[in-house]
Amino acid sequence: MFYRLVAAFLIMMVLAAGPASAERPVPDMLNSPITQSFITEVSVTGILLVDTSQVVLDRSLNGNVKSFAAKVIEAQAKIDAALKAALTQDQKQYLGTSLKTRRGMGAASLMRAKPEMLDKSYLRLQADTLEDEILSYRRYAKQGDDDKLKAFAAEMLPVLEELGASIEGMNAVRK
């Protein structure tokens, strides 16, 4: 008799706990460290690409370099809009707003560059930044843990690769 009461009690406890446990949110991967890092990295890099390109638009005397800078700004506007559309409200807190990085410091020095060094410094900075950015997007598109951001990365990768190819062509001409 005792065992029947214990068994009935346990069954009632399991049934009582069932719906409550089903309502508990399952930890999701939307805010994993991988996703947080990707969001912050690509948003800060976008700021760097735009800010340095704006400096070149304002200061460069080379029409081809200025044209490339305008192309970067246009492409980054498309990427930023797509990124913000792909993020949940909670994920938007990971958007970067600061250039306190080694490359960010490079952007500050670009703003102080002598006119004769501006274009070369800008193209070098853009080439390095785009190379890293393409690798980040490629890696997240394959290994990311948020399906919506993986789709975003895969969709924007050709835009970045086109910029990368453009700058490679410009650097080949400059050598």
C-alpha cells in the first residue's frame, strides 16, 4: 500500500511539473558568445570602413580612390541595413559603436595623414580590413549558430568579396 501511495504521489508530481517545465524557455543560441562577437565585430568594422572612406572622399585628390570610397560607403549602408533587419531586439545590444581597436587607431592616423600618403594608407587599411571581414563572414555563414545571421552573412559575402576584388585591382595598379 505504501509503495502505491509513493508511486501515485510521484506520478502526480511529474504531471504537475510537466506543463510548467514545458513553458520554461529553452536556452537559445541567439546570444551565444560566437554570435555576440560576430555582431560586434562586423558592426565596428562597418564603422571603420565608412569613417575612413569618408575621410578619403573629403581629402583625396585621386578620382579612382574617391570612387572606391563612395562604393564602400554605399555597400556598407546596404550591409548595415541588412544586419539590423536580421537582428532580434535583444541582439541589437551587441552592435559596436567604438573604434577602440588597433585598426581604429589606424583610422585616426589616416585622418592626420599627409595628402601624398593618404591614398596608399587608405588602400592598405581597407585591403587588410576587408580581408579580415570576408573571413569573418565566410566563417559565420558556415559555422554560425544563429540561422538568420548565417543567412545574412552568406547574402552579404558577395558584396564584400566584390569590394575586396576592387581593392586588389587598385592595389595592383598602384604597385
